[in-house]
Amino acid sequence: MAAAAVTVALGSTVMAMPASAKNGCGGASWYALHSKTASGERMNPAKLTAAHRSLRFGTKLRVTNSRNGKSVIVRINDRGPFIRGRILDLSKAAASQIGMTRAGHAKVCYEIVSR
């Protein structure tokens, strides 16, 4: 039996992704603490990092802002977010690169680029 595919629309680009792949769309917010992350490293708002509830630490994601199509590669180093409807918490630097610091949150889609 063939694997099902999920179609994700990003601006004018439509991508088909295997349903078994770890991809997702939903809300994201950003944070700029200096405390330790769940991985044990110190949070650095100037680095391109993110928090996800279950992806392995070190996983790299391409995160795309659904509103403007800007994307950034981030590394998972923390757990969260813990707000309903949000799938990622981004560092301030990552949020800035995709144009969401002013609003504080945005609808994003992500795809794993390396584990």
C-alpha cells in the first residue's frame, strides 16, 4: 500500500510530504531567556534554536512563516511550548529572521532537515 501524503501550502508554493515524516504546522512564539534549557545548555537568544515537545535534541528544522514565506533553520535544544495551539518556541534570533518578533507569535510550518 502506498504511503499517504500531506499537502502543505506555503504562500504560492505547495509541497507534498509523506504522512510518516515529522512535519507540522501551527502556532509559534519566541522567547529570550538566559536560563538553562531542557538539554542542559544555556539559552542564548542570539542563536538559531527552538523548543519542541518531543523532537530529539539536536534535530534541525526548517521553519517557515506562513504569512511571509521567510524561513530559518533551527536546532531543537529545549522542551515546549506549553501553550495550547503552539508547536514551537523560537529563539529571538530565529523569530527575527522570519519576521515575527513584533507580533510575538505567528503561524508556521516546519520540516525536519536533519536528525
